[in-house]
Amino acid sequence: MYINFWYPIARSSEVTADKPLKVTLLTLPFVAFRDTAGQAHVLADTCVHRGGSLGAGRIKDGCVVCPYHGWEFAGSGKCAHVPSLGRDAKLPARAKVDSYPVQEKYGIVFAFLGDLPEEERPPIHDIAEYGQAPWKAFLYVLDLKAYYERSMENGLDPIHNEFVHPLQGAPMLSPERQRQPLPVEDIPWGSKFYVPFGDKLIHDTNLSTVTTGERVGAAGSWHQGPNQLVTWIDITATNSFHQYLFEAPVDENSTRLFFINMRNWLTEDKHDKRMEDVTLRVVSEDIAILEKLNPVRTPDSNTKEILLPGDHAVVRYREWLKKWDERGWRIDVKALKAKQGDAALTIPCPGRRESGNWVLDTVPLLPGTAGNG
Ligand code: FES
Ligand SMILES: [Fe+2]
């Protein structure tokens, strides 16, 4: 798990100005809420007075109010009012909690959990066709008892389709192609493959009989950063499924998936239920496999598994993770767990580069090698 990436926090509709929402990500607690202008904010959940959970509090005048002694924190993270000190009191300089940059896209509130300045931050994946006719989009939020890197790797693995999703009419790759290394190319912050598939990709829903237009017959997947995954299945020039997965690592054993499923054909409402049934069945087939993998986390060394040509995209993903290890962005989860319970920890926010005097400790990070750790 890494600092310095954008993470999905909640559906936009769950983040309100009525009640704070507590969420766990990267094993740590955060609170999300809206101010009076409707702007969403994500803060460290731990009150710096004596450790109250802001997410268990309430919202007043656009501030989140700690349930323990009523300290009020603005979206900036600064304490705006301490009731026991009175209205015009000078507040302690350290009365502030980490506040993270927020973006809302695709019906999701994202927070940048890290301290990089804006110009250095990796992007949230841009879905160019989102909101464009004739595309239709559905957002699903799903909980998975598995480590997010295992889930990401599953999305970068075309060979499993034949075995895990037999009703989908796999194999996606011809036997000849399965024996060659997947053609993986690098993109900004990640890598991708996009290859032709056999005629049998989709047959159980009879979709192949209603395809129109010039056949493309290609599909591929790519990752951007450690937790954003794209899969395109382009059946013809006008008949595609595009899937976007934004993964929130909750802890080392569980992940919340924000899954946007899009299609640009069969867009009449009468097809929605059937499409949803197929999609959720496929996802549940993946989840059944992922929740039983041993070890739960990806092994530290590739020698602890046997990786074949069809695993090429998985290998490249792991190489990208190493780059972020080198930058010193990987959380030292063992050290973190040893401290939790005795210390309140959080992810450093960008504000820590501008001012000192913070109460919460920041998460331990594994040392990098690129002079940035
Ligand atoms: S612990 Fe939050 S106000 Fe006291
Ligand atoms: Fe799958």
C-alpha cells in the first residue's frame, strides 16, 4: 500500500453536509463531509485534542464537530472553535488535522492520500467517454476480502478468463497467443496490453448475434498507479464494454472496489438488468478466487511463484510497484501495526510541507532508494 496516489473514498451521494462519514483506507481512519458550499472534504479522523473520532461527530456551519468536547474543524483541517475556550479565544497553533486534496469524478469522491505538491501528483484516470452519448455508465461499490494488489493483478491477467469465467465463452486469447509474452507497453504511471481475441469471447448472452458494424475483436487492460485498472472489450467499432476499477485498499486483507461499468450499445433500459446480472456474476467469480489466494498478499519475490508469458502484464505491474517503492512511498505495514493502539497515525497531507507543528505521527514508510524516501 502506497501514499501519494488518489484513492476512492465514497460515492458522492454518501458524502453529505448532514453527517460525517468515517472510512478506513490504508488501515487508517478518515472522515469525509461537505461544507456549506457543498464542497467535499476528507480529513484525518482523529481529533488532536484527545483522540475523538470526528466521523462519530456531527456537522455544524460547514465544520466537522468532534463528539467528545466539541472542537470544530473546517475543511482546511484547521480548528475553527474550541467551546471550552470561548468564542474569541486564541486557539493552539497545533489545533489542526491533516486535510487531503479532493476531486469528485464519476460519482465518486477521491482523496489524494499523500503530501506531493499538485504538479507532481499522478492523475485520476480520465474516462474520456464518461457522460458522452451513447455511453451508459453504472457504478458499483463492492467489498472484497482480499489484498488490492491481487485484485489488480487479476485484472491484468487474460488467461484466467477461460477457467474462472467459462460461461463467458473464453478463451479470450488464442492458444498461440497464450504462449507468447503478452505485448505490454508502458503508459504514464503504468502499463497496458491490447490484443485481438477469438470469436468465442462472449456467447452466453447471445450478444455476438446482435453486434453490428465493423468487427474489432480486441480487448485489453491497463493500470495507472497501483490501484486504477481499465479493461476495454471492443467487439466492433461501435460495440464496446469499458470497465474502470478504482481500488481502495482498506487494509492488508480487504479492499473496496469502485467499479464503473460502461457500454455504448444495447443502451435501452430494458437491457440493464441482464447486463448487470452478467457483470456481477463475473465479478463474483473473480472474488471467489481472490479471497482464497495463498499468500493473501503478493509475494515479495517472483521466485515464490512461477510466472509464464501470459503473466507478463502482472510482472510489469510489479515492476511499476518497485518504482514507487524506490521513491519511498510504500507504507511499512508491519511497523505501522506495531504502533497502532499506542499512537494515532495518519498519512501526511500536503499542508505538512508548508507548516510544522502537527500532533499526529505519520505512517512509517519503507526506505526508498531514489533519494526521496
Ligand atoms: S477529543 Fe475531540 S474535542 Fe476532545
Ligand atoms: Fe476475471
